[in-house]
Amino acid sequence: MTDKSRDELIEENNRLQDELARLREQIDVDNSIKPDYETGSCPRANATNSAVWKMDCTTLRFTFISPQFEQLFGYPTDSWQSLDTCNERIHSDDRQAVLTTFKRGIAEASGFSLAYRVICADGSTRWVRDVVSIQSGEHGPKELLGFMIDITDSRQVEISFRESEERYKILFEQTADYVLILDPTQGDIPVITDANEAAFRKHGYSRDEMIGQPVSMLDVQLTKEEVEKRTRLVQSGKLVHFEAEHRCKDGTTFYVDVAIQKVVIGGKALLYAVERDITEYKQTEEKLRFTQFASDHAPDCILWIDEQAHICYANNAACREHGYSRETLLTMSIPDINPASNDVLWAAHWQKLQKEGTLSLETSHQRENGSLFQIEVSANLVRFGNREYNVSFIRNITTRKQVEAEKQSHIRTLESLQ
């Protein structure tokens, strides 16, 4: 048995349900046919893969076999002699049940219907349903009148459907995701009609507590308008994706990523919701947003630079200090803003940074208007994924350098007067 995805199993289940319904409808049509047991004829038998037979209740020998027997099973019509002959051609697993049912029907003078397998002349197996009535005489049951319908296709679909349902059940119960089956027809808010064990466990409810309740018991912010919009989209055949905040029985909340699609179960259109806990992801995302905000609004310039000296990130202060927009700055490299730098010097700087991990230096950067300003750089090697970056914290020290220069000049002046 090959592994199938959840979506493939849902699609297969829907297809098998449709096919099964079609075949059952055909069997109902077959059952509505009234064979003429007086003449042994069966109108539309060829079209419906059905046949007629008659058997003496005393001798259990066939008194009539319609020509369709040979078409269905490949044996010559005159080779069907008695119930014993028939039994030899019935699948061994079904043989005893068929014999017992026939004898009980005769003993009770009561008609019956049963399904069993027949081994055909070519070795293949066909499923049939035998609908048998009993014609009574003066001394009790006289004759069995049988109408046999080929139900092979429907049984094969039923078997495939059961196997598909079993695979689906295994997937439904064993998946770590939270699975909910919702009925959108029971009110303004879809009602939970089923869920897997993971969903009960995560939300802290028992099956009895959750089943039959509106899904709003779980969704913190669910509104009628949102439900109606999503339900319309799902019922139109679309896969609807969104994030939601769920509430557990104890009042705690967690975030889920939800995917909902339409499924047909038992001939009824329902909503199939798969939810994945993304609380940790949301918390990480929040931390990243905070870090991004802190970096963007830091008072010092921050640049992320790759091995080729390309600027990969620039915060607000860096853009403001250099006079470039962020979009422009991210198209530039260090030699574009540092007149003293070039490819050779950058390669040497990168090698030294890789060796030591952190470096401090003073240099000058050039603004868009051509003016220079002196900076103090704290360079740090950061590995993110499979790439390395120079994360530089840059401070404008032009004013400080000017003050220091003036101080040194004053000191020299005082020393010259001594």
C-alpha cells in the first residue's frame, strides 16, 4: 500500500463515495426489474448483468437457467445441474453460508437475499447478489425463483472505499496536527462533529465536551461575518488558509495555522479543518519584530555586510547619517561609502575578522553629498544559516575627534609658552 497525503485521501474518499452511490443506484434499478418466472425470461438482463434461475425445492436441482449465466460466469448453461454444482463454483469462504441460507429459506418457506462470490470458468471471481423467492405448492415449498445480479463493481468499490477509510482513519488519528470536522449547516457558527485525539488533548476537552459544540468555543476572535465568508469560499471548492488564536478549557490560548477544505462524508458536505500549533513561531516572530524595531531605531548606525562587501542591511540611523535612502544604500558596497577601502583591503579585513571574531577600528565614511565624517566601527562576525556577515556598529566621532584635536592644540600651545 503506497503512502498518500491527506489531500489525496480526501479526494479519493470523495471519488469512491460518488462511485459507490452511482453503483448502488444501478443495483436499485436492477432490483426493480421483475423477472418473468413463468417463461424464465428477464427483461433487460443483458443490459443489467443479471440472470434468472429456478430450482426444485425437493431435489435442489435447477429447472431453468437463463442464457445470461454463461455470459456472466463462462460456464455452459446446461452445466448448472443442481445446488451442489452451484456450490462447487462458489468461493470456498462463502460456500457454507450460501448452503445454510438456502436450506433455511426452504425450511421456513421464506424468501431471502444474500451476496457471495462465484469462481468463473476463467478463474476470476465475480460478486453476485441472489434475490430468492419461494413458490409454495399444496405440500409446502415447491420451487425457488432466483434473480441474480452482478455486483462485482460495487463490491470492489466498497472494498477500496473501506481501505481508503482505514488509511484516512489512521492518518486522522495519528497525525500530530489538530483535525476538526465541522458541519456548517447546523447554525450561524459551524458545529464540531468530529475531531482527532490530538485536538481533544491540546484543547483539554473530552470528546463528549467538544462534539456538538460550535467551533467558536475554541476560536477566541471568531465572528459571524468571518465564518460566513470562509464557509462560502470553502463550499465553492477553495482551500482557505488563515491564522487563529484558540482557547483551551483552562483558559490558556495558543496560535494555530488553519487550512479548511470541503469534504463529503456519508453524502453530506462538511468542512475539514487541519490546524497546526504555531505559538512558538509567533513568539519567535514577535521577538524578531522587536529586534528589527530595536535595530531600525538604534541611535548608532548598524550595517550588515557580506563577504563581498555588499551592504545587506542598514538601519534608519545609517541611512540618515549617510544621506541615502535604504533602497539605494542596499545596492552599494563598503568601497562606495569608504574612500579608503578597496577590494584588496576588504578581503584582508574579512580574513582578520574571521580569525578574531570582532574588530574595532576608526575610519571615515562619505555621504551622498560628498562630505566625510569620521567613524568608530565595532565589527562582529555573525553566522546566519550557511552565510557569514560583518555586523558593524558605527558611531560618528567627528565632533569628538575635533574636540580632541582642539585639546591637543591647546596643550601644545601651553607647552610652547613654558
